[in-house]
Amino acid sequence: MQPRDALTENLATHFNDRTISFDEPRQFPLARRTAAVIAAWLVPGAGHLVLGKNGRALLFFITIAGAFALGLVLSGHLYWPTPDPASTVGFDLITVLWFFTQVGSGLCYIISYLLGLGTASIPQAAASPTFEYGNTFMILAGLLNYLVVYDAFDIAAGRKR
Amino acid sequence: MHVLMMSVYAAMAAVVLAAVDPKSNTTRQRFLHGLKIFGSFLGIGLLLSWILFPIPW
């Protein structure tokens, strides 16, 4: 063993190379991954909360729930697939498409539907000058939440931070 | 009214798109990316409206 005074090698460079990052992407257990994805769909931002990304969770909740609420205030309509015997698939395709986009916002859609918000008939809702704006914001909320669900899945799978 | 709604829409979309961007690693990078998205939404929206304005239908 070398005496301390005889050491000539610069040890600082070795220690600099051994930095440990505490924020590296890591794969979460299957149960937590599944919980994160389901929570992310049900409540915007809840998936990130499950994964410990609290700041992003709050940001997503405010933005997406805010967009949905703004859509309701602007007289948007909650769409549900309407049967259409003339269509080859048996449903009016545009209502299927819009339902798919809006239901992405999870409980925002389900609770509003159960409370009867945004369920006025389309001619009645369309009488409001802000009807189209409202629909656009609710569609935006659903589509953005799909992205957030994918993001939560990527984080849980260890593909990103 | 329309420009206000477009700006709110752009802001909400920009916030989420910037936050999920896999290439941005720091808050500053996400913020700048969000600003770019917001500006792009507004710029392209105004450009399209300017191009489409003379069309009567």
C-alpha cells in the first residue's frame, strides 16, 4: 500500500466519472404500470401522479380538465355513437369518431354524461353561437389525454424520464 | 372572439405537447419547445385564414 503522501495519481478524475444519476429512466413493476395507465385515462394527470411526476400531473390535470370544462361552458355537446341503418357500419361515423375523441378525457366525460351536462339535443345545443368552440375544446381535451396516457406508459416502461 | 379561442386552444395544446416531448430533458427545453408550438399554431392559423379569406365559401 502506498503512503498517502506518495500518491501522485489525481483521484478526483475517477470520482468525477462515478456520478450517480437519481433520475434515470427505470421500469416500474407491472402492477404500477397498469395502475398508472388506467389512472391516466380516468383522471388527466393521475397516471403521472402514480409514477411520482407530481408537477407534470398537476399541469396535465389543470390543462386537460380545464379544456373540457371550458368546452362544457361554451355549450359543447357530448357525443355518443348514434345508430344509422343507412351506414355500412350501422352507426353514424362522425358521432363514433367524436365520441372516441371525447371519451379520451375519462371521468370528465363519464361524470358530465351522468350529470346530464352537454347532453342537450344537437339542434338545441347548436343554437348557441359558441357550440363549435365548445365541441373543439372537448375534443382537444380527449385527444391530449390520449397523449398523456401514452406518456405515462412510456415513463412506466422506462423509455423516458 | 375567434382569435382569443385560437390562442387559448394553442396554449393548452402547447403546454401538453411540450410536457410530453421525449427530446426535451430540462424545464427550460420544454418551455422553449412549448413556445415554438404555441407560435406555430398561431402563425399557421393566421396564415391559413389570410390565404382562405378571399374564398367566398
